[in-house]
Amino acid sequence: MITVFGSINLDLVVAVPRLPTAGETVSGRDHQTFPGGKGANQALAARRAGADVRFIGAVGQDSFAELALLNLREAGVDLSGVRTMAGSTGLALIGIDPAGENQIIVASGTNARVEASWLEGGFGPGQTLLVQGEVPLVEVIEGARLARDAAGTVIWNPAPVPEGDLSDCLDVAGTVVVNVSEAAEIGGRLGIAGDTETFALKLAEGGRNVIVTLGADGVLARTPTARYRFASPAVNAVDTTGAGDAFCGALAAALDRKTSFERALKEGAAAGALACTVTGAQSSAPHLEDIARLADTIA
């Protein structure tokens, strides 16, 4: 069982000829609406990758709430831990250029008021907690401690990298997943100089698994005793939105079913690549059979 504690958003996506610079307006022809939020994205990705998933989070009392939960509900994610609160559901405004690169602005809404206490009594030995960076860090840390104290496994994707002291969450996270820019920011704040190799090595020395996703260049990972490096499968990328979330969800699903760490990395890389071939964060999350097929091709 995977428990995801995190954000729920509605994404408003506009395809633009190029991403704007500061102070510039760039027009697109139309917009699309997608359920999103890194927590919800990863919950759906884990579910489609074959895991039993429950979600803990919050939506507002507005017209966006049901739209934001639609895909999770249809996929069979357990939403009994999702609370409806006064205020607005989280909202993300996303611009995408022809190469699939994006810029994102997020309004947190009720995501800023979730509480780790909602997780109490919800873990057993061997279960997995998957957390991100779009809900308050203090609540993520407390939730991770609850999972650890119940002999659960914690996977932390600090995206976006939260403000504040990261050491407490690093201390309880068994696996940390970041992209290159997140690795650089965290490394700078922790005083780890050097490239992603150095970052992964130093962080793994603390007894955790460290994964750095490299976009089209694949994935680099370190455990306390081993190094892994895989290229990304070649795909026709149309939208990178949600690729990291697909990686995290598929990785968590593979680890939760007790597959090897190496195979879990390959399934994460395959899911991330497949997600780039479809527009939207949740609509692009691939299913287990497609993930497994592409993962088999990764050397």
C-alpha cells in the first residue's frame, strides 16, 4: 500500500510559441484544463503503475474540487482521507512551448493547510509514504516521522524545493528523488559542492537512496553501497509536464511491490519518458504494461 500525502490542483494549460521572459506577454490559441498537483499526479501514476494507493490531502469548497479529483476517483485511488475545507482548491497556471518545456505558477489554496495529524494510525510495517514539496515542510516532516515510526518506507520528492531546514526530512527519508536543478539548490544549501555525481554520493553517505533524474539524459542513482546510471529511452516528447511525477509514482509502485532497486529505477525512467509523449500531467501517466515493456529495453 502506498500513501500519498500532498497537493491537489487543477491545472490550466496554454500552448505558446515560446515561453515568456519577465514582463512579457505571449499568447496561445486556446487552453486546456487538467487535474493536477504533484501529490495527486504521483498518486495517479502509482495507481496506474499497479499499486494500491490512498491519498491524504485537501480541496476547497469551489467548482474546481471535483474536477481536480476526477482522475483519482476514476482510477480507484482511496480518497477517504481527502478533506474539503473552506477556501479555494489549488490552481496551477502552465505554459508549454513547442519543444515541450514549461513554466508553472501555482496558487496553493487549501494545500497550504494540510496536516500530518491526518496520517495518524494509517501505517503498517512495509507500507510506503510518498511526499513532495507542495505542502508545508513541517507537515511533511511530521508525516514522514509517523511513517518511519510505524516501520514504513518514506520516499521524498522535494519538488519544488521547500524553504527551511531540509535536514530533518532528509534524516527520515529512505529515498530522495530530485531533478538536476533541485539537486543543485539542495546541494548549495547543504554545502555540497560539485556536480550531480558528487551530490548523489554525499547524500547517499547518510544511509539513504538518492536519485537524480536527468531529463532526456536518463537517471543517476546512488545507494549507500552502489551506483546506477541509465540513459532515457528515446521518445517523441510533446510535453514534459508530469514526467517527474510519473517517474516518482512508478518508482514507488515498483519498490512497494518489493522489486529490485535497479528494476524500480528502470520502471521510473520508462514512465517518465512515456509521460513526455502525451499532453497534461495526469493524462500522461502511463499504465504498468506499457511501463514494463519500455523498461525491458533499458540496458
